[in-house]
Amino acid sequence: MATLKEQVAERIATLGPTVQDGVVSVLVEQVKEKRIKAVLTALNLIEETQKELKKIKPEQTFDADNKVVSEFYTKPNMESRKKAQEKIASVEAALEAALGATPNFEKLFKVTQNAPAAE
């Protein structure tokens, strides 16, 4: 009959594959969580940028009857609109790359790096 110490030693010796499986599971879960947060942050970033874009209104000119004659964007407003549209396009492109057939999250991590984290 094996002593208690011998039984413990035998089980510890056979723990190698179990420990490896545990480590692999933890690492996979960490990468999965990082990617989920990046996707959620990107979706929030798109939503916030679209709200900012809607706030940029054109200047209007009116006729004597108070009807809008023309609408135009000032140069600063045009630049703000262009930046917002480019930001949305880059985040959407990064999302497509991350969620495509061959996932590539590098661009998504880059565009969401300075954005506030999704909760």
C-alpha cells in the first residue's frame, strides 16, 4: 500500500497536462476578454462620433419670409465634419477586419487605444 506522500507525489507528477490545459484556458480567456472590450469600445466610439457629427449644423441664410435660402458649412465646421467622418470610417474598417473571416484585431486595438473603455 502506497503511503500518503507517495500518492501525493504520483498525482503531482501527472499534473503536467492539467496545468498546461489550465494555463491555455486562462490565456485564451484573457485574449477573448481583450477582444470583446475592443469591439464594445469601437461600437461606443462610432456612436459617440455620430452624435458629434449630428451636432455640427450648417449655417443658414433666410429670405424676407423667414424661409431658408441656403445652407453652408463654415471652414471649421467642414473640417470637424471631415474628421468625424474619417474617424467613423477608420473604426468601421478596423471592426470589419477584426470580425471578418480571418480576424485581425491589430487595427481595432490601435483605433480604440485612446478611447474610453467600454463597460
